[in-house]
Amino acid sequence: MYPEDLKYTSEHEWLRTPGEHEGAVRIGITDFAQDALGDIVYVSLPEVGETVAAGATCGELESTKSVSDVYAPVSGEVVAVNGGLDATPELVNDDPYGGGWLFEVVPSDPAELDGLLDAAAYQATLAG
């Protein structure tokens, strides 16, 4: 349920290295998060070229239950967003680790990746 090759945050985001763009990491939300949100009906993401700061709000996911903030797991420049979510936001529910990815960032400080959780540590946060 939580792929071993990803890094995670306690705010329920995942990161895949490398992303599609050189030097970038791909970011999405975990299966736990999409399940807790319910059916996602709208996605608001940062724009390409925007700079995001680790831990800061950079977007929103709106579901039939609530609106939830998306936090940047690392600082850096946004180099891609998943434009497919405009027409089909439910991809976040259907395929959170694949087609439901959110955006890509080129980290300004790659050392920030070292502070993220592995799959086992992330699952331990859910159990506690």
C-alpha cells in the first residue's frame, strides 16, 4: 500500500526521485490521504516557475467532504504540474502513486530529502 521506493512526510505527501524532469522530485499524496479525503473534485496546484518552501502550503485538494491543504515537502522551483487533474481530479483517488501525482520540484537543498520518512516510518506514524 505504501511503495518502498518513495519518501514520505507526516503530512501524507510522497516524493519519487527522480521525477520526469532533470533534478526534480515528483510529489503526490498517499493512499491514506486520498482515502481520508474522499472523492476529490478539484485540485489547486502551484504554477510552473513558482518557488515553494518546505512545510509551506502550496495548493489545495477539494473533496466532497472537505478542503485540505497540500504542503511542499521540500523547497525549490516547481518545474511541472499534472495538468490532467484539471479535467479528471479523481485520478488522485484512483491512482495516487501514478497518474494522480500532483507536481514536480527541483529541490534547492537536496539535503532536505534526508529528513523525510521511508515507507516503514510513515506507516508507523499512521499506527500511532
